[in-house]
Amino acid sequence: GTITVKIDTSQLNESNTVVITYKAVVNATATANTAITNNVEMSYSGQDDDDEVDIYTYDFNLFKYYTEDGESVGLAGAEFQLQDDEDGNAISLVKNEDGSYRVAIAGESDTTTTIVSTTSNVNIYGLAAGTYYLVETKAPDGYNLLTDKVTVTIADAQADASAQTIEVENESGSMLPTTGGMGTTLLYAIGIILVLGAGVTLVVRRRMSAR
């Protein structure tokens, strides 16, 4: 399409510089890590100029796993948010039928801020270069919640670059009763009963010996 910018030249002289900034949103069909060429043709004061620039959209893979016998085993059921700042702003995504996630376009419906892990890589695409943070909001059944944010850094890359894989290990192992929780309280109670039982047996035996 054509965009017309009207400038009041009476306010300018030959030494002035006019900067025109054009911003567009990459649509949902853009391929990650592939150059998207933007062409600009401009006519002004009887002169013609043209320019072109390559822009990119990026992706990464999320692999949630635990280690068993020295091997990495994919762990399904963990839920993550992808945040674009340290203040916790979650990015809206659209989940595709193949289990991948695309950054949502403004005004799009049926969006989510939750990424669910599978036993293999989960692809997230449509991202600009920058720093992002993965925050685990729900752990798989039987596992502890990851407490630290995982930093994802996407740098400007060349065309056809491979997506990086962010591997998130479950370091906590199986879920154990939390200190002060019901599981631990029951253990304490059983221990006290055992000790009291031993005490009663000891007293009875001493009394019997005295007789």
C-alpha cells in the first residue's frame, strides 16, 4: 500500500533532517529465523529513493526433563509462563494443534499465557530478539515447583539459524512431605507413640522385676 506523509516545508531548511519511522506487525504466517524483506520506495521533492531491510522473528524450544540412570527423560504436565520483563508481564500466546505456541497478535481471541510441557520439545515462536523469562507456575504431579526463573536470551541472528533449546531440569526429585505438613506431623506422631510404648514396656518390666 501507499502511505502519504505531509510535511510543512516552510518550517524546514536544507540543513534539517526528517526521520520517518514505519512500524509493522509480523503476521501469524511468518517463519521463524527466516529473513522477511521489507521494501520502501519514497518520492519527495521530485526525487525518488528506495531501500530494503531484512527483519526476523525468532523461536526457541522448551524441554522439561528429569534425569534417570544418567539419561534425560522428558517430563509432561509442567506449566510455564513466558514473561518479557522481570516484573512478571506474561506474553499472550496461541496454542496450535501440533502443541507449539505462537505469540498472539493484538485483538486475537482464544489466547493463553500458559505453556504446558510434553515429553519432547515444545516450540514457542513469533518472538522478537530480546530477553525473556520462563516461570514454572505448576509442577507435574509428584514433583516440586521450580523456584527460579529461567532466562531465555534471543539475539539477532542470521537467516536459517536453528532454534535454541532451553532445557529445564527438575532438580528436586519426587515430592516429599513439607516440613510442618500433614505427612511430617504423622511421622512425628508415630515416633512419639513408639517412644511412649517403649517407656511403658520399660516401666512394666522394672515393676515386675521388683516383685
